[in-house]
Amino acid sequence: MQLYSNSLTGYERLNTVPVTVGDLLLGGGAPIRVQTMTTFDTMDTIKTVEQSIRCIEAGSELIRITAPSKTEAENLLNIKNEIRKRGFTTPIVADIHFTPNAAEIAARIVEKVRVNPGNYADKKKFEFIEYSDQDYVEEIERIRDRFLPLIKICKEYGTAMRIGTNHGSLSDRIMSRYGDSPMGMVESAMEFLRIARSENYHQIVLSMKSSNPLVMVEAYRLLVKTMQDEFKLIYPLHIGVTEAGDGEDGRIKSAIGIGTLLEDGIGDTIRVSLTEDPEFEIPVCQDIVARYISKKKGSGILPVEKIPYSPFEYKRRKTRTVHNIGGTHPPVVVADFMHESHITRESLQRIGYEYDAITDKWKIGDAAADYLYTGDKIFDFDLPGTCNIICNYETWEKRGEKKSIAGEEKYFPLFFRDQLEKAHSWSPTMNFLSLNTNETISPELFSLLEKVPGLVLCLYSNNENPVLDTRRLMIELMNRNLDIPVILAIECSEITIDRQLIHFAVEAGALLVDGMTDGIWLINDPKKIMQSQVSGRTYLAANNNHQFLNNTAFSILQAARTRISKTEYISCPSCGRTLFDLQETTAKIRSVTSHLKGLKIAIMGCIVNGPGEMADADFGYVGSGPGKVTLYKGKEVMKRAVNSETAVDELINLLKENNEWIEPVASVEV
Ligand code: SF4
């Protein structure tokens, strides 16, 4: 094993302990299972049963149902009986927070219980507590006493268990000792796991969820390493990004977190948490898993002994600054206009630039592409100030005049390797080199890379395993202290928009999570894409492809927290505890706040879990009773029991009171 994975340079599933959940095998080499969670009140037996069946028919292999108290836990028997009566044997999982007595009832009924170690034996008061080592040992003993009855029941009834840590709901005890960190998440689960193992109970699955894909990836990796170091074996892992939101953003965030881990062979079952009906989560899970069903190991990727970065802690690769790429600049976005027969001012509207003919000015959106690759085309109009052109070297060379009319250098050449060696001239500012990852970084290439001024690599991979292959080359660059900025050029030939979203999110996201990217350049062939639905919106790819690619690129950068261009929504997927229509409310809040770039707003269904799980949101809108909402600033309650009719207006007022509100303005003029 290498650090946290069987291999860092070839696809291989991690060896995990097999766990049986009803008739279903999890881990131990079984296929990656997909699952979801119901959203109706658990006391509404028929609605919960019917929703469960819709999910099962969509392909869900486990169904999770919340059991907030003993009453709901008892009703799981009616739900289970009805599901079985209707001919479905799918295992049922009870979701438990705060209520060990509900867990102990549910464990006698369903095939698996999920407990949250952050709140199973602890109440959350957001307090810092100083513990001596002795105090801490006593705390662990207290947890043991609270947890042991459940273990005994699970052993007796053959019930499996997930120890499901959430980044947002770490106990005050863990936060005080380890901080709000992947290490804290790992220890939170390990405390419970050690107790279970000491009782010779091993039917355990673990999870380390966060709404931040970077944190969640680091936590899972660290958990794998910790289990391997301590037990010499690894329990199966349930993978997911929590409170991912809805639509494209929810899919992209989930694909980055889940996909990054699956690329490394980590993950035995997945859930995509979307603020949508749960049956819609299943096709997304299936699209993600499909990438790994017959995934090849990847040939020709050189082994690596030692990696020059920490996979457990985000740090961006140090690169030199070239123009506005690399260094401390956020990753750039390149729009590919190579196949566009004629580029007009209107064409640029699809990538964030709007031309106003009356004022002869450009309006620049927050998500406007930084570079356009035009192949051999040059423009017959002046470009917006922030937009630069990458064109083929010969065209750049022929153009002679390398400055725009305003005198600013706007066109930069793209070389292939042999052109770079034989070039008559280079741009004094910036030169792009298109480099296949299969190029050997020979001493000749190495010295050429050093010789060319302002070089930026545009890396692409034709390997069956492009993520590991590209990462391997990045490791090589780092080991050679070559700090040239790198733009990832990622091509996709998937035929649906949904699969394209996942492909781009995984292949760019997996490198962004390890801090290895200074820009992304997404490429597809719009003619091959079938029309498909993404959260109710139909993309006609042929017409809107540039817009789709541009939005996807900016959404990936935002989800990876490397470039913020819009408001971020952390919305829970809803469950039987939810106190309002989350989908409708999220849409309403989004419609009035989507211009507040950089602000993180949480929309959570219940007061029991919501405040804890809204993670690092700046403001929170949390259901606190039927028709009532509590508004938060960070973790602090600002307005209690607000009528839900006026709660969105009150949220806006709260933003105004905190100087976080700005009136919607479409864009900036230049
Ligand atoms: S925050 Fe949302 S998903 Fe979590 S328990 Fe509350 S209502 Fe359910």
C-alpha cells in the first residue's frame, strides 16, 4: 500500500474487510454500491415506502431512513414489512443522531444503523473545553458505556453499522482536542471503531463527509492510513460530499469529492447528497460508478516511491507567475474556440463577455473566461480587457504585429514540442506548450522548458487513466523543482451532459484537490452530445456548448475552492426531519442572493442537525419548527423563530445589517 491507496500510479480498488448488510455484500471487492436516503416523515409509512421503492427501482442498493426518536425507530418495522410485502429485499439503514435509544430499537429491526460519532454520546454547545489526558480517558470511557449496548444488539441481530463522521458536527470534545480538521474527523470515528473492535464487532462501514470536497478527500485518505497503521486492515468506506446542493453545482461538488477518491481505489459505496428528490441521486451515482466498472489500471505510468506533497493537507503547488497565470493567481479558464468557424462579439457572450454596441463597451461577468484558444483565427474587433488569445504558433508568427490596437499584448502562441525547439521567435511575455503526458521529461526537454521565457504547459493525457498519469507527471515536475505553471487540457467524449459534467469534475477536480493546477481548458465535441436533462434544464449542447463548458469550468474551480465566482449554497438533501420544502426554499433564496459572489449560505432542514452541519457557511437559514425559521450568522443565532413567509426577506435584512448585501448589478464595464 502507498500512503492511502493500493497504488498511486495504477487503478486498483483498496482491499477492505467484507461487511454484509442483509443480503448485500459491502467492501471486500464487491462492486461499488449506490444508495440514497428518503425525505418523507418516517411516521408517514406509505409515503416513505413508496419513495423507497422509487429509489430501489432507480437502482438504489440500500435505503436510509431517518429515526429521530424512539417513535420513528419503532415505525421502521412497519416500513420494512411493507417494503418486503411489496417484494423488495433491499437493506434498510436507520439514520441516527443524538438518540442512542432510537438506535437500539432500530438495530433490532433494520439491517444497518448509521450513528454520528459527533453527537451519539455528546451534545453540541459550540464550547471549547480544556481536557487533561486523564479527563480525556474518562470521556472515552463515558462514550464506551453509551455505545456498548448498541454494539451488543448489532452483534446479536447481525446488524451492520456505519460510523458516519460529519465535518460540521464534530463534538465539542473533538473540536477542543483536534480542531476543526481532517485529523479531528478521523479521531472522532476511530474512538468509536476502537470500542467496536475491542468487543470483536467488525460489521462496520465508515464515512468522513464534509461539504468541502478538499476536507473530505483529506479526511478519507487520512482515515485509510490511520486504519492501516493501527489495525493493518481497512473497513469499507461509504463516500459522499454532504450538503452538496442541487443542479450542476451539486453534481460537480459530489463528483470532485467522490471521484477523486474512487480514482485512488477508495470507496465501497457512494451517496450523492442533492437537494432534489432522492431517486434523482441514483443516476448521478451510477454515472460516477460507471467510470470504474471496467477501469484499466493504466499502462506506462512510472511507479513513484516518494511524493513531494502531502495528500492529507491542501497546498497549492508553487509555480512562477507568468502574466496572470500561476503564482498566487487563481486558476485561469481557457475557452476552446478552435472549431468555431467565425468568432463575433456575440460569440463571447457565451463565455461571460457582453458587448454593448451603443456605448462600445464590454461588460465582464464574474465567470468570464480568461483565455480563448482560437487555433488559426484572429479577431477583427478589439477584445475585452481581461480576455487574451492563445493561437497556433504559425498564426501568431504570421500576424507579425503582436500587440493589440491599444498596444497591449493580447495574442500568445501555442507551440507543439518540435515547434518550440525550432521556433524563430517567442513571445517575450508568455508562451504555451501543448505537452502530452507521455513525453519523457528528458534532459533535452528539461533544458528547453527552462530556456523559453514565460512558459506555460498545457498538459493533456491519452492514457486510459489520465488522472493518475497526469498526477505522475506533476510529481516529476515537482521533484525536478520545475515551477512552470500548468493548465490541464481535458477532453471529454461522453455523450450526455450529465456524464460530461462528471468527467470534467473528476478529471480536473482530482488534480485541483492536490493543488496541482493553474488553469483548466475543457474540450468536447458538441455534435456528439445527446440532449439531456440537468435538474430540469435542457441544454442544447450544439447551441450552448461554450456556455456549458465555461460554466462547468468555473463551477469546478468554485467547488474545489480555488476560484470563487458566485454565491455558494450549502443545502442539506432533506430527510424525515425536514421542516419546509427545501427545494423550493433553496430556489427562492438562490433567486435573490445569486449575485453575492463569495458568500456561503446554508439552507438546512432542521434545527437538530442543521446548525452543526452547515459547516463554514457565512449565514444559515435553518428550519426550527413548523412554519418557523432561525437565521444564523456563522454559528450564532441572529433571528429566532422567524415566520417562514417572511424569512427570505429577513435573511436579506440580516445581510444588509452585516454589510454583506449589495444590490444586484449585472457586471462590470470596461
Ligand atoms: S439538516 Fe437536513 S438532512 Fe440533516 S437531519 Fe436536518 S433535515 Fe435531515
